[in-house]
Amino acid sequence: MSVLVTGVSGALAGIVTRSLVEQGLEVAGLDVRPLPMGRAFAGEFYRVRHYTQRRVAEVFRRHKPRILIHLGRIRGTAVRSLTQRYNQNVLGTRHLLSLAAKHGVSRVVVLSTFHVYGAHQHNHLMIREDAPLRASQIFPELTDAVELDHAATTFLWRHRSVGTVVLRPAHVIGPNLNNLMSRLLRSGTCPSLMGYDPIMQFIHQDDMARAIVLAATAKSPNFGVFNVAGEGVASYTHAVRLAGGRTVPVPHVLAYPIVGALARWRLIFPQHLMDYFRYPCVIDDSEFRKAYGFTPQLSTVEALRSVGQSEGIPR
Amino acid sequence: MFARLRRLLPAPISPELRAKLRGAAKLSSAGFDTYGLHPETLERVLRWTRWLYYSYFRVEVEGLENVPAGRVMLVPNHGGQLPLDGMLVGLAMALEADPPRFVRGMVERWFPSLPFVSTLFVRCGQVVGDPENCKNLLERDEAIMVFPEGVRGSGKTWWHRYELQEFGTGFVRLAIATQSPIVPVAVIGAEETYPSIYDAKWLARLLGIPYVPVTPFWPLLGPLGALPLPVPVAIKFGEPITFSGDADAPDLDVQEKVDLVKRRIEALIERGLDERPWLRALDPVARWGQ
């Protein structure tokens, strides 16, 4: 059986594909980035410019994948223009999903993010999957993430012959990941908003990879939308301390204008993620645990320590 | 010299209480519970608030045995501008109940936008007053505290002390839906800590906060006037009420139940005031102010 994984140059996808190969599955990879230096990929790798390219259809025709794992969402911090991000994340995802329906893919796993719920002072804690996705209303920069999620959930209902799982993980952290939270925790010096210290959830890269593989290969799958989180919560400053770093508090009345002024050049910090360091956005992952019998192997403390002690070596 | 000064400060809480508190919480490996409660911070806060509780407000508690184990909804009267009444009820449950209970107060929705205090409140187990939070906490068999009067109660002027304001109906619906007993609570004395004689509504609107009290001492005496008056406080826990029926009944039917809770609180307040003739003696003054 063949599996198509997008965003395969990322570290998380690297762990996922290795685990799939170990299970004896044939893997094909797709990404807009080249494979990182020195990483061997046990399968066919295709580099495309966009997920909307016609070449992508050819990959489906050639490999006839039964499972599509879409990890290729590009983060807000990675790309300069909003349009680019929108094209890649929203149009690309829709294209991939329509191809999946056309070419008889039986299972689709889409990696979304907990950011779609939005960080807001009115948020209740333990947000369930049926909560409104506020993020695009609060931060227009997150529209692409919310629409990607929408595209996936719409696909879930419209194409009932395809089993779709949409995962909305909390902060995925790991020594090999290059996302904002992992980089912050590795850097050792983390800006924080003075007087605000929201509680956060962290899940280790290995646990997240396990969750993705589980959703893609479980014998008796439960399709739907699921929050995925780690073992417990920790406040931001405690998390930083556990990872061996320290926080540099900046008064929010200064931080917002400064970051806003420099946001054009994406210096310092992504502006649209600042509220996640001010208000809590805590998700309830009990549905996923129940549906897949999933329990994170690493505790929050272990996950944070593993990031803090690492040098951030790509693997 | 520092050693002598330190002896004047409130002593840290006892190891026994500390162990009991830790035992009463379900914590993550990082020492937080799912709702942000952080016993380590709470213990440090308790060191100071315990002094407020025993020495400053000299709290007398009655009827603590009425609070059942497991899920419970505490419904006190609200007054006195700052939520000192909520704090003292929470302290009573943490310091005097055995085993100690963490009371989850439901705070106003605008509160998380305040720096420092909001963080501290969350560490001490307070959560935003969202029905979803209440429901989840009750289903976890926790003790929550709701003030159905909200800012209508806490912001009222001294002239209207101990007059229960309009109650919302949401708390009764929640109690029915989650099968939680309601414990009516009366807090006597907290309403006198900040005797507001005038609510500067225009200034509150300007600042975007619910009310701005003016007391005989504040803002006249500056920071000194911002201190709460050291009024002795009495907290009375009433007998638990368990409602059954339809959580989605029309407002009229729910209102009866709300009124029952209200009457029970009023009766507790009456009893508390009877025990404090000097508070009663101020009644003509309050009537004059109205």
C-alpha cells in the first residue's frame, strides 16, 4: 500500500515517514522545499513549486496512494507574502484533496493547528472541536490556516467514501522542529508580555508523529476532527524555565507597537501570534485519546527538557 | 535585624497544609492543573492572604459541614467593590475545610486583559466565568463559586448594602444540567470594606471598566484610602439545595428556583446581621442615603 506525504522535508514528516516505512508501507513524498541535506528518504521524492501544479496529479497517477497525509501547511513565519501563503495553504490543500477524491484515496489525514481557535480573553479553557474558529476574525494573517481547516472539514463531510481525519495539535515541540515555539525554547532567551503568562500545552515531536501515524493507519479508524495535545499544561514562563531558558518581559503597551512597526519585515516576532502569549488557548484532547486510544509517551516536562537540551540538529 | 523583621512577617504555611493542598489537586508534570491552578504559587499567596483572613478580617465561619464533597456550586451575595468576599470564601474552603478544597471563582470576562492580577488569579485557580468552564469543572467534581449578581452586586453603593440585586438564571440551569447541589452562602462584613458612597459611572465608561467607587477615604486619602477597612467578616454556608427537573425549562419555571436560592441567602444574611447589632444600627444611615 502506498502513502503520499506532503511537506516531507519537514522534521515532523521525517519522523512520520520513517515510522510508515518501518510498518512496511511504501512512501512517496511531496514538498515545495528540497529535502534537507544528509537526510535519506526511503521512497520517491517530488519537489514541486506549488501544490496546485499539474505535476502533483501525475504523482497521484503514478503512485495510486491509498493514504494521503497532508503535513505541508506553511507557517506564517516561513513566507513573506500573505498571498503566497494563501495560495499554498488553501488552494494547494483544496487541489490535493480533490485529487485524493478523484484517485481513490481511502484515507486522508490533514494537519491543522490549534491556532485556528484564536487566542482571546473571552476564551473558555478546554476548547472542544466544535468551537467556532475565531482566529481569522481576530488575526486576518491566520485566514489561510482557518480556511485550510475549513477545506479539510468540508471535504470530510462531502466525501464520505474517503475517511478524513483533521488534527489540530497544540504547540508541537522538538529538538528537530523549526517552528516558532521550538525555536523560542531552544534560543534560551524568550520574549514575554509583562504580566501575562498564559497556560499552554506542548506535545513532543515523537508523540505528534505517533498521533499522525495512528490516524493514518489505525485498523478501526474514527474519522473526524480532533484536538491533539500533550500530557498537561504549563504556563509559558514555566515552560521556558523547564527548557532551560529565561524570559525577557516586555510591557505589552510597548511590545505591540514595536512588533507592529517591524512586522513588515518579519523581524523579531510574528505579530499575529502575539496574542497567544497573552491569552490562553487551551484545547480539550479527550476525543482523540478516546477515539484512538492515544496517550502521549512523554510528559510535558520531558518534552520541554528535550527541546531545551538540544542544539537543534536536523534529522 | 533582618531576622527580626522577618519574624514580623506572616509565617509560611505549614507543611501539613501544603501536603494536603498538593494532594487535593490533579496536577500535570509541570505542576499545573488543566485550568491553570498552580499550588506552588497559591501557597505563597496563602502565606499573605491567611494573615488577611485570620488577623485582618478575623473571619468567622459557620456551616462549613454543609458543603458536600464532590461537585458543588457556592452562591454567595456579592458586594464591597473588590471581590474580597470571593477571596474570603475561597480561603475558608482552603484553610478550614478538611480536606481543603480549591474553590473556582468565576471571574468577569474582561478580567484576563489585566496584566499581573489576571495571571495571579489563574494561578490561584480562578477561571473566566464562561458556562462552558462551569460545566466542565462541575463534571470534574470541583467546587465552583458563582456570583449571580455579577457587577450589579459588587458595584452597588454602600446605601444598598446586603440588598440582593437581580440574579441571572444561568447558574440554576447549570446546576440542574450537571446535577450539582447549590450551597447558598452569606458573607457579612465584606460589603463594608469599601463603603462606596458614589459610583462615578462617567469615569467608569471612560476607563472601560464596570464601575468606579468613591468612598469617604478614596480617592481623598490616596493610596491609604485604597486599603479595605478591617471589618470583621462572617461567612455562613447554608444547607445544600439540589434541584431536579428540566434544565431547559422556560425562564418563568427556573426563576422560581432562582428565587428560592435568593431567599435562602437573604435568610442567612438576616441571621448574620442579627448577630452584629452594630451593623444593624447603621441601617437608618443607609436608608437616608438611598
